Amino acid sequence: MFLCKSVDLNFIKTAKYKSINEVEVDASPSQIFEFFEKGESWVNWIPFISKVEWTSPTPFKKGTTRTVTLNGIKVKEVFVEWNNNKRISFYFSETTIPFVKALLEDYQIFPLTNGNVKIVHTVAFEPHVVTKLVGPIMHKQMGQTFKNAILDLPKQLSKKTERIKYE
């Protein structure tokens, strides 16, 4: 495993490469967090995630860890923020392939007056020296991938809501 730099939410301000996307969803903050807490939700939602293994017991909180398999690459993650129904943030602590020096993902949930919520998803990263030359290309590809994923979230949440309604 290759160690990544430990980062906190300040990394969002200092990272050279960032992707910020937002989406409005017809779900409550608690439904969104229920979705986030299930490993299979991430696997069904994001095409390049094939496995999520929580390595900390519930209830999840700041310091929670998990291992995620992304297209065959294993990534260990540490949550630097877990504020139920409001925000989760995690960074990569180790990867099996050195493609980033640091990466932080942040999901913020804002209730709207119409009963929906807005989710603001930010990914900030610093490429590893091995991938530094392709940093701008990597940024563009990652940005589009994350944008597609966050825009697909309402559909994923409605599937979950439909299952809850009819079971």
C-alpha cells in the first residue's frame, strides 16, 4: 500500500485540483445518510466502485474507516467529518497504486424550503508524482466522472424510496 497525505477540510481551500458539483434531491437528510451508510449503495451508485467494506463499527463518526475497491485499486479511507444528516468528508489514507498524493471528498447537505435538499459534493486532490504530468487530464476526467455520479444520485435515492414504499 502507498501512503497518502492526511488532510482535513482545509485541503478544499488549498488543493490545486477541485471538482464541485451540486444536485437537488427529493429526499430527507436522514434518507441520504441511510443511503451513505450502506456499502451496497455506493457499489450500485458509482460504476467504478466494486466493493465497500466498513472497517469501523457503527455508529459511524469522525475517525470511521473503510476500504473501497475502485476498478481493482484498493483505497483505505478515513472520515474527517461525520455530522449526521449534514455532512460527511473522507480522505484517502492508502492506495494500492500511487495515483494521488492526497484526495478528499466532501458531501454537504442543505435542506431547502420546498422540502428537498441540495447536496454539494466536492473532491479535492493532489496527483502523485507518477501521475503529475497528466494532472490536468486526470482532473478533467475525474471531474466529469464525479459530476455524472452526483447527477445520478436522485435516481438512486428514488429507487431506494420506491423500495421502502412497496416492501
